[in-house]
Amino acid sequence: MLVKDKIIFGVLVVLLIAGGYFQYMSSNMNIRMDELNKNDEEHVDRAQNEFSEGLRTLNLQFIGRGKHLQKAQQDIVANTNLIYETADSLADMISEVQFNLDELDRDMSKRFNDVETDVADLEDDFNRNRRKTSQKLSEIQQSITVLQTDLNEIKEKLSDKDKKKKKK
């Protein structure tokens, strides 16, 4: 055998060993994959069964709660209607109060105008009476002055007469 044949024979042996090794590894992987597939199927079946059971339980719970939900919806509708009725009643009361406030405002405005008119009239009367009083006071002072002057003249005349009598 030549060296060339020995090398070919050696490469062939290495290839056969490598092929056998790969065959052995591939069969081990196939066995492991079969186990994994079997476990996966069992797990999926168990998970699906658990999910289905949970879903069925939830459906039963919701069927029982449906009555409660329906009652809650009816209560909500009743409360909403009560709120609307109360809001309408409050709106009517607010309108009535607003009308009363407007009427009170008109009445107070009229009364204030009447009071202002009365104050203006009283002011005019006061000014007129003040002028009359001032005029009368001036007349009285003038009369006093005239009376004093007359009194002084009378005193002088009397004093002159007394002096004449005394001289006589």
C-alpha cells in the first residue's frame, strides 16, 4: 500500500467514525425530541383542560352575577331619574327665588327713589324755612335797631325835657 492509499484509507475510517458518531447523536436527538413532543402534548392538553374549566367557572359566575348586574343597572336608571326630577325641582325653585329677588329689587329701587325724593323735598323745605328764618331774623334785627334808635331818641327827648324842666 502506498502512502496515498493509506491516507485515503485513514480518511475513510475517520469519515466512517464521524458518520457513526453523527448517526448516534441524531438518534439520541430524535429520541429526546419524541419525549419533548409527548410532554408538550400532555402539557398543552392539561393547560387547555384547565383553561376550559376556568372559562366554564367564569361563565357560571357571570350567569349568577348577571342578575346582580341587571338589578344594579335598574338602580342606576332609578337614581338617574331621581337626579333629573330633583334637578327639575331645583330649577323651578331657583326660578322662583330669582323672580322673588327681581321683585324685591324692583320694590327696593322704588322705595329708594321715594326716599331720595322725600329727602330732596325735605331739603327744599329746610332751605325755604332757613331763608324765611334768616329773613325774619334780619327783620327782627332791623326792628331792634329801629326800636333802639327810637328808644334812644325818646331818651334824649326825655332827658332834654328834664333838663328844660330843671332849668325852669
